[in-house]
Amino acid sequence: MEILNDISKDQLITDFKVAVTDAEALLKATVNTGGEKVAGIRAKAEESLAIAKARMADAQTVMLAKTKEAAKVTDAYVHENPWRSVGFAASIGVVIGLLIGRR
């Protein structure tokens, strides 16, 4: 389930970056159109995009730090308990093999 969440988070980040890029392109394309009302909306949208980009960068930094910490903890555990880790990996392999064999 955790792997699924990581994939979903990565997909969400990718989708968000695409949406931001598209919104920036739209704002650039409408620079010479409209009057004061459109200019105000464009300014507000640019501000919202800047805030969203900053928050996404912060979230990405936090996620990267958590991932590195989890990798360190996992590495330390495997070095402290090599046979337990091998047994766990083997049992996971057996379960996956049984599930694949049922199809």
C-alpha cells in the first residue's frame, strides 16, 4: 500500500507541474488581451501560481528528506539484522510467487 501511495504522490507532483506549466503558458498567451479586469485576474492567477510552486517545492524537499531518512533507517536495519532481512525478502518472494502462480 505504501508503494501505491508513493506512486500516487509522484503522479500528483507530475500532474501538478504540468498544470502549472499549462497555466503559465495560458497567462503568457493572454498578456495582450483584455482590459483591466483581465489584467487583475491574470495578476491574481500569477500570484496563486507562485504560491503553489513554492508550496510544491517545500513539499518536494520534505518528501525527499523523509525518503532519505527512511533509506538510512532501512540500511541500518539490514546491516544489523542481515538474516532476518533475507528471511523477510524470501517470504515476500514466496507470497508474490504464489499470487502470480494462481493466475
